[in-house]
Amino acid sequence: MLFSEVIGQEPLKKQLVQMVQQQRLSHALLFVGPEGSGALPLAIAFAQYIVSLPNAKGSDAGDLFGTATAPSSPAPVYGPEEIATLPAYHRANSLMHPDLHFSFPSITEKPGQKNISANFIEEWREFINLYPYGNAFDWLQLIKAENKQGNISADECAEIIKKLSFKSFESAYKVLVLWMPEYLGKEGNKLLKLIEEPPDNTIFLLVAANEENILPTILSRCQYIKVPRLSKVEIEEALIAKGKIEPEKAAQIALMSDGNYREALHLLQHSDADFLSQIREWLNALLKNGPLAQMKWVEEISKMGREPQKQFLKYFNHLLEQSIRLKVLGNELPLDPALKDFALRINKIAGVGQLEAIVQEIDKATYYIERNANAKMLFMALGIKFYHIIQNKTLILTEA
């Protein structure tokens, strides 16, 4: 994966390449970015860049860490795109380079089996190829974890220590990409000495979504690389270039995705669904047509898969957020005419406080759907909450 294949993040790409070319790389970098920001593809592109550099063991590779007392000569300067012309890059790009290692949450498939990443390396290559902006939920779905909790086990920590103790095979450097260190429990303390005093020419690239869930002892040993959310323009351009999407449709999806390219892809997948009509039908059932209409509507939406249900709720949330903006900013907000008309209608039946309360309830419902909540019960309860929030003009349910 070349840096050019990673969406946006141009300042970080430049910074990472400069760290290599100026020989001031840290032994352990922690990439922290919210879902869909591209922290994982950025780290992988960087890892592939490093291991693809010409192996100059004892010659002119220089010292990326700036610790050599008398390097024979400066490191040769290779741009991030020039790397693609080097033989080692093709192995790195296929995730089969002998000095490029990966560690990630995994499960035990059968009793007595060790819970290690190596058992799922083929699935990992498929995941990176198809879903580089995916999250841990997507990964665990791919390996059919079902109700099992993925983790980075003590056995996996032992494997990391073992494989990094060997000398590099081909590259001047060994690189470990450890995805989701949040899944490390206390067993992660086994890696502390390795991270603090790594073997020669060893680089750790940790990739996380939330540093608050990482062991403080690991955090303190890493250089922090903050990966920001993508801009609307970056997502819009990526959808047009990669997905061949019409500019108008790409702009609308980019606006709704809130800097999350994973979310943009999911919205694109379900963009043909008539969510607006479904929302209109639901509100009519709640406020006009009575319990039987509501039960019929719940029956229909419960037949949808979990992912379409999540996208429906996120679309509804986006619509409510635009309604709030219209109330606060006035009618000058640029919106699709159909969305704007419906948002104005919603504003007639609920104030800002009520809309914010509904948004909170939808956020909770989306969280529960991701964790296999019963769809019928969830949407029936959600409808009842909406009714009371709107009709009774109260926020008493928002903390439930």
C-alpha cells in the first residue's frame, strides 16, 4: 500500500517520510485515530515503506534512529512512491514480506488451540485488501468470532517476543504492526521490556482508536502520532475517485459520514434505500396512526439486517442534526431539497431539546444493535420513547 492510496492525511505522510529520511525515527510509534480516519492503512503504508528500503546491512542504509556514531554514508533518499519500483515492495504490498509482522485481536477456534494472530494471517490479508478502513467489529465478523470476545492473548505476546528476537531476513529493519492494543490486558506488560529495549533495528507501530483503553505502561513508551478525522472534501474526492460516484451523491454522503470513511462506504452501500420514506412512515405511525401501524412498521424493519438497521438510524440522526442546524442557523443551510423540507417539518413538531434527546436515544439504539439486541424490542421501545419526548415535551428519558 502506497501513501498515495491512503486517503488524505497529507501532513502526516510528509512527517513520517521525513522521520525516515532525516534518521530520527522512534523505535515505537502509536498511531491513534478515530474509526474511519485511516490510522491502520497509514501505519501499514509506513511499515511497507520501511521494510522496502534497500537492505544495506553494513553499508549505506544509515541509521533511521539517529543513534549510529559514524554512519558510513547518509541513507539513500527514496520517496514514498519510488518505493513501488523496488523488488521488496511487492512482497511487502502483498503482506508477505518476512520482516513485516502483524499482531491483532483473535480468538480460539477450538479447545487446546493457541490464541495467536498467525492462525488468521490469510483472513488478515483479505481484511486489509477489502476493508482497510474497517474496525474491530468488522474484523471479528470476518473471522466468524460470533459471541467470542477477541483479544491479544498472552500466547500472542510470547509469539511477538519470539519472532522479533530473530535477525531480519531481507530488510535492514523488522517492523511489527500491532493493531488495536486496546485488546491487550495485563498480559501486555510482557511486551514492556521489548518495547523499551527492542532488538537491533526493530520498529513497533501500534494502531489504536482510543488511547484511554491502552495500558499506561505501554503508552509511556511510545511516540504519539495523532491521526485526525478526514475532511468532508477528502471523503468526497475519495468516493468519486475510488467508487466512481456522482459528485452530488458523493458530497451528500461525505457530509453525513462525519469524517469516517468506513461510515461513508456503509452509507454508499445503502444509499438506494428510501430511508426518508421509512422515517416518515414511522413518525406517522407514532404520532397519527396508532399502535397497530407502529407494530406493522416495527415488524417490517426487524426483517432488515443489522447493518441496514444501523444505517437507517444513522441516517435518521443525520436528518435530526440538520434539523437542529436549521433551527439555529436559519434556512440558509445548504441541503438537499427533500431533506430540507422534511427537516423543517420535524422542526414544527419538536424543539431543539426534544431533537437532541432523540439523537441521544438513537445513538444508544445503534450501540445496542451492534451488540445483537432484539430488533423488535429495540425499535418498539425506541418508538415509545420518541412519542413521550415529542408529545410530552420532556427529556426525562434521556438518561435511562
